[in-house]
Amino acid sequence: MTVDKGVQAALVVRQLGTGYPGNRQALANINFTVEAGERVAVIGPNGAGKSTLFKAIVGLLQFNSGSISIFGEDCHSSHSLVGYVPQQNDIDWSFPVSVYDVVMMGRNRNIGWFRLPRRADHQAIRDILEHLSLGDLAKRQISELSGGQRRRVFIARALAQESRVLLMDEPFSGVDQHAESEIIEALDILTEHGISILMSTHHMENAALHFDKILVLSQGAIVTFGTPDEVLEPQMLRQAFGATITMYSDDLLMLARQRERSR
């Protein structure tokens, strides 16, 4: 994955602080930059603030300090540039809607309110579905899909929306290895389109092998942010995960060897 450093940064977060009702501060002094076309994995223990960070970036949660800009624009005026794939549990999969309809929802901003999709919109959706190997599922109800297929449908919707930054909250959770491979292939397609990706995950192997940078959160603060080689060090991860990181020691050694072979 190559990143054109001459292009304006896709996402810049500076001194971000936010919380929930009851004065509970969930994030404090968050600073990082995602370059155009870059993939960033966000890891950390449960309750570290990963989902909170994503909700602040997409505008679902107000922040009380700091700033967020997307391609140089304040996030309050650039939400149209951001796509969001929430955790599976946050979506009502029983809602009676087809794969085609879900992906077409991504065109709403282009079509306009109270207007019907044009021929060009329908062609764009058909192309996207074929591109992500979802063409045969176009008429299928989303409730009938596997976990991996559902993730790819929402990735397709982000392409239809013409998002330039995509946030994905735990897309590997609850899916099998085949579905993981399908999701990674979909991420490659997004990268080909120059879309920047910020993904939260507990899957360290995927974070190490398929992402340019890793951001480690713990207790609402950034522990470290850098390349996988810089971040996936036992000492650094103990700071984020505490004693529980000992269970990852063998995995980290394996990841280091895999990265060495892949160079």
C-alpha cells in the first residue's frame, strides 16, 4: 500500500476531547493524522474509546475540545466525505430491505431528497455490486446474508456514497476466516479508489499484515501511533492492555516473523 504524501491529509484530529452525559470523559487530548489512501487500524482493550472516537469523527457524538478536519475542511461541514460501518450489533438486520436498496441509500446525497434515482445511479450501483462480488445477492434481504456479506454490503454503500474516508467498527468480529478474506479483498478495492480507512479491530494479525499504521488506545488516550513494526512491541502493548497482553506474546513473535518474510 503506497501513500502519496503530496496529497492533503485525509483526516487530522487535534487535541480531541469528548465524553458522555454525566461528565464521563471518554477521550482526552487525541492527536493523529491519516494520510490520503492510508489504512489505519485502531486497537485497544474494551472500553478504550475506539467506538467513541469513530462516533465523534462522523458527528454522532459532540466533542467538547479540539478539532477534526477532513481533507482540510472542518468535520461539521464535511460529513459527506465520511462513510461509517458500525458494529454489527448496532444495525437492525431484520429491517425488510434488499442489498440493492441498502447500497442505493449511499446515493441519497447525490440524488437529493424526494427524487428518484436516475439511470446513472442505477448503473453505478450495479457496477459497485459487481466490483465487490455482490451482484448475485442484489435482491437478497440483508437478514439472509452471512456476516462477511453484510460487511461487504456496507462497504459497497460507502463506495456508492463516494466517501473519501471510511470508518469501520470491528468488521472482523463474529466472522469466519473466509469472510475475513472477503473483507480484506474489499479493503483492497477501497484502497485502489484512494479511500482512507480507519478500522477498529481486536485482530492483531490483520492489523499487522494489512494496515499502514496502527493506533493504540487505552483508557481514552493514545498509547502509541505508528507503523506495525514500531507499534507491535510487547512493552508498548503491555502499556495498553496490561497483564492480559501476555496471552499475545507468541502471536507477536509470529507476526514479526511474517512481516520479515513479506518484505
